[in-house]
Amino acid sequence: MISIGILLAILAAFIWALVNITDRFVMNTEENISNEANIISSISLITLFIFTILLLDIQIPHSNVNLFLFISIGIAYYLAAYFYYTALKISEATDISILLNLTSIIILITDILIFKTTITPKQIIGMFAILFSAIIISYNYNSIQSITFDKSLWLMLIAGTLYAIRSLIADYAITTTHSTPTTIYTWSIIGTALIPTLTLILKKDTRKNCYNLYKNHTHKIKYIFLTKNLSGIGALFYFIALNYESVSVISFATSVQPVFTFILSYTLYKLLKTEQIKEKTTRKNLIKKTFAITITIFGLYLL
């Protein structure tokens, strides 16, 4: 029987797939709104913070050091989100959800280099499988002399590194502060909203650009607000799932996200005829995506 933790992780993956698609819709515009979208969406998470404080039994951080740790988690997430948004402007939502799994490799490498964790042959195969799937989904082949990679691969490597830092700090905070995962996540929202709020207050150009985004793309603001809070709810499910299963088990359960992303993208495009979320469905691309998703799930299983 599937445990509650795994069910919550799969539900988080489904929510994040919806977020990937909606973010792709928001970013698929002529203007470069990556920075402004990230600022507005991060500040909107304050709504989730308030509801979480009111509805759940959230503890007050026992010390300033604990609060600093929790806020650091949010800051790392905010910085990663900027590169994620930029990558979504370049590549399809399914491709980005596959590239997000590079975070697992970076976490494992960090564990080996910093914490001297012993790596097994199975984990090495898993690492190379995930890396191979990222290369498959990102390469552009014109001829042997002109093999290139999408810019999104490098952007997601940076985002993945920042997401890995976030996960490592969260893992350290859970171990040392004896706070619940939901408490840590809730207080990390302050960190996520901190930089964009200060930027909005201190920089006139940023305020002007955010106002123009609101004025010219009002409908997209609604989607930004919705997706960030949906993403936050998905993260909340993920952190609650950690109460029931290990990080490796939960990470494997969320590896179905690319499958959800592709199925939802195709279904929503057929229903809504929205070109912004359309994905290439040529035979070559379907084989490419299917192979990359399969290799990714296999790699995460080995990790």
C-alpha cells in the first residue's frame, strides 16, 4: 500500500507540473519579464505565509540563528526562481521539469565533497543517467561539427545549484533545530519575499517595470499570483511528506513531474488552444522526451 508520504509527494509533483505550464504561459511573451515576474510572485507568497500561520500549528523560531537559517532557505529559492523563469522563456515546460532533476546530482556531489558521504556504484549510475537525460533534452544536432546545447541547460544548472543549497540548508535545519518541516518552510517564505520587497522599495526602475507589467499584462499577474501560491502549496506537501519518508524516497516519488507536465501541456493545449503552452509533438520530439523522462526516473530510483 502506498504511504501517505508518497501520495503527498506525487500530489506535489502534480501541482508543480501545473505551475510549470502556467509559468511557461506567463513567460511566453515578447517582453523580458523574468525579473519582474519573480519579484511579484515571490511577494505574493506572503499570502500563503499568513494562511499557514493561521491554519497550522507553526512554531516560533527558538533563536535568531534558527530564523536566519530558515530565511536563508527562502533567499536561495528566490535566486533559483529567477534562473528558472528565464529558462522557461527559452524551453518547453516538460524540458524544464526534466532539467530540474539536475538538483539531485548537485546535492549528491555536495554530500560527497563536503560531508564525505560514501557513494555506491548504483548512485554513480543514477547520476550519469540523470545527466544523460539532461543532455538528451537540451542538445541541438545539426551536424557532427555543430552540436550545441540550449541555453536553458546552463540556466537550470545554476538554478539547480541554488535549489540544492536550499535543500541542504533545509536538511541541516531539520536536523539541528528540531523544528518541523512545515515550520521551517513557513518561515522560509520571509526569505523568499525579502529581496524582492527591498528591491521594490529601493529601486525606482523596478517599481516602474512592475507597474508596467501590472498595467500591460493584468491577466498574467493573476496567473503569477496563482502559480506561486500553488507552488508554495506543493512545497508544503513536500515538506509534510518528509515527516513520513526519507528524502530519497520522496525525491523519487516527485520524479513523475515531467510525465504530468507533458500530459497536462498536451491536454490543456487541445482543450484551450493556447499556443503559449504548446509543445512539439513530432515523432522525433516524442521519442526524445519519452526517453529522457524514462532515464530520469531510472536515475532517481538508483539515487
